[in-house]
Amino acid sequence: MNGSPAASPEEKYDPAAAELSVDGECLTWQQYTWLMMNKPGGVLSATEDGKGKTVLDLLEPELRRQGLFPVGRLDKDTEGLLLLTNDGQTAHRLLSPRYHVDKVYFARTAGCLEEADCRAFAAGMVLGDGLVCQSAGLEILRAGEESEAYVTLREGKFHQVKRMLAARGKPVVYLSRVRMGNLPLDLRLALGEYRHLSAEELKGLESLIK
């Protein structure tokens, strides 16, 4: 510590002031852990479930002991960007309607998307079961018997993307979250893989909720 060997395993230190190294390699300390995962289908966005595998089951044992939890949820069959952390305050603010952090999804639908669907999303929708959906973005990438689009939400109601598109007669056949706020999914991550967020990525997320 600070160039001197530790006197005992019980020795205390201030992580903000001390410089720690092991075998000449400097160690870094951070209060919270933030991970980006490319969630695969068939896995639950939960910390535990008696009926199936959760995203925590995909982590190495050391990370599973850190009290991580998903920041929001993706449906079991939905893939893509999922953040995991043990920073409850920041996670809560990222999900709070007060800050309107956009979530962007890539959707493939059965049925031809058209400009009328874009206008319906932009105007906001009231679904057949009474669910009120705020204004959302729908950007058509390809229209045809099977269409592709980006959907942008500022809220996260249960199965919302699927329910909104189904209400337009264009049910979802594939869905993946590709961006949260200013953080895109790292396309180098294969399904089921994850990595730590960089300091710059975390600062970018925090800038959205100040």
C-alpha cells in the first residue's frame, strides 16, 4: 500500500487515498459494479426464480456474490441490452418516469408496418384493455410481410412494445433492446456475454439523471 507492504490482512485503508498494488500491478477500487449484458432469449431478468434460469446464473461466481440485480426487465424471450448493478439509487433514477430515459428496441413483426402505425405511436395509444401508452417512436427500417423497425419508449410497461404492435395488427416475432439512453448495446458481446461498463459509459448514464 503506497509502496509499502501491508502489515497484516486486517490492515485498514482509505480506497480513495491509498494506492494499492499486487505484484507490481495497480488495483482499482469502485464502490459499485455495473455490467452490460447481451441477454439471450429464454433467460429471466430476475435475481432468482424457482422455475428457470435467470441472468444472474450467467455470471461468474465472484459477481453473483456482489448483490447485482437487473436494471429494469426484458421479457423472457426478448434479447439485447440489459444492465446489472448493485447501485440501487442510480438504477432507480434511470427507470424513473421523471427522467424519461429512452429505451430503443429492434422489432421484427408479422405484417407490413406503415406510416399510419408511426403516427399512432407518436400520438400515444390506449390499448383494448385500457392501458394508456405515452407517445413513442416507431422508425420503419423495412416494410413487407415481415417488417423491421426501431421502437423508442420513455416508459416500460409490461410487454409494452409487443402489446402496442399487436394492437396495430403487427405482432412481434423478434425483439431486442439495442440502446438505453445514450448507451448502445456493445455488438461485440455475443448472446449471454457481458462486460463491465467503462467510467465514460457510466458518466454518460449519470448525466441523464441529474
